[in-house]
Amino acid sequence: MTSSDHKRFIRQCYALAEEAVQNGDHPFGALLVKDGEVVLTAVNTIISDNDETRHAEINLVSEAGRRFKPQSLAHCTLYTSTEPCAMCTGAIYATGISTIVFGCSAKALYDLVGSDYSIPCRDILALGRRETAVIGPILQEEGLQNHRDYWI
Amino acid sequence: MTSSDHKRFIRQCYALAEEAVQNGDHPFGALLVKDGEVVLTAVNTIISDNDETRHAEINLVSEAGRRFKPQSLAHCTLYTSTEPCAMCTGAIYATGISTIVFGCSAKALYDLVGSDYSIPCRDILALGRRETAVIGPILQEEGLQNHRDYWI
């Protein structure tokens, strides 16, 4: 995948994050790419589902686990509008998805909104026994605008 | 909480793990203690819900987030039959629950069943900005018997 592919898919995640807000949820979106094509998308549903665990990435992982076998997921790339939290990083790691690409970094988001919640996903994945590649931030300023519009 | 309290609640988690198996799910159970009393219980529902993310601890966190405010969760202890995975550790950390007590260690389980999935929860929590206390393993041999009966 080229840098231009990454930008295209991250912009699609930002559009999904806007869709989440239109649904009454928080501004986060994620998608799964297999063989260069988007095969699944997901948005944050914390408010819709009244469930603090329903981040976009974990919603994506839930559906990916239903649709694809582990050997297929190992060849997929997960794109997400904002660097995954510790929970979502663990969920992604468990699926065997081999590459994560994110838009805004967790640090940039939490510098904006203030929180003690952030753990960089690379630090968690470094503890794993399998390698998971991480690429990002990408088009961070564009993504942070969604967060500014929503949280501030 | 005394060592005898920990053993009592961990045995209750092992009973929940057996209940999960009776429901057709995997042998994992968890519960939340507030002011010395069990206020919530949860079991693994991966098979019932057809969702790989529905571990006992994350099910507990989903419900805990609906029932209790963050300042209340900070005074709760989460007990679980087996050391939480990276996903569940992240979910617990996000709630602000301040203490985790587990029965079997992740290492003991994965030595039994074979997997490259395990990351010790203490290593993940050490990356956090807030402290989360972790106690365990407790009554590990009793808990491993559930796993032997199920997986082997």
C-alpha cells in the first residue's frame, strides 16, 4: 500500500467519524482493508449502544471475527481515525490483524481534550509475541478538526 | 479485603466460569465487588453472542459503565477467573477500576493450551498514567482444572 492509499483510507475513516457524530456518537471511525479493498467499516456506538466499550475499532473487530478466518485477517490492514486505545489495541492484536494505520495520535487527541487515559498502541504491541506493524499519524491536522468540533 | 475474601470471590468466579460452559461458552467468569459486596457478575459470551470480543471482563465493564459512575468504579475491585487479556486489561483501565484480582495467570492458561496471545496484564498497566493494583494468581490449580476439562 502506498502513502496515497493510506491517505485515502484515513480520509474515509474521518468521514466515518463524522457519520458517527451524525448518529449521536463520538467522532471515531475505522475500516478494514483486504487486497486493497475496503471490506468492512465501523463507527463508535458508545451512546447508541449505551456501552462504553463500543469503540469503532472493537466494533470492527467484532464483525471481522464473524466474517473472516484468522488466516485471512493476518493479511488485513485496519485503518482508524485515531490511534487505538489499550482495549482496542488488545482486541486488534487478538485477531492477528498484522497492520494498523491511524490518523490522529492518541497523544494529540488527549493533549486536546485532557485525559490520563492514553497509552501509545506501539508500547502495548511491543509486549506481544507476534509483530504488528503500526503506521501513523497520517493527516493528523484534518482529523483533529473533527475532535475540535466535537469536544471543545 | 483479606486473603480469605480474595479466595471466596475467586471461587465464585470459577463457579461463573462453569456456568459459562453450561451456556455453551468458554470457561471464564468475572465479578465486581463494591464495599465488600458482589454488585455485578458476568460470563464469557463469545459463542452465545457470536462475537470474539465478548470476554467475561469486558461484559462486566460494559454493564458496570451503565450502572456506576467513574468515581464509584474507582473504589471497586474486579475479580476474574483468569488474568485479563490485553483487550480486557485496557477496558478495565479505561473504567478507572483500581484493583484487579485474578485466579489463573494468563501464562498458566497458555502453557496449557498453547498460544502466542498472552501479554501479562501487569506489563500493560505499567504503561498507564494511573496506578491499577493487580493481585494474583490465587487458587490457580483449582481454576486450571476448569480449563483442563474444557480445552484438553
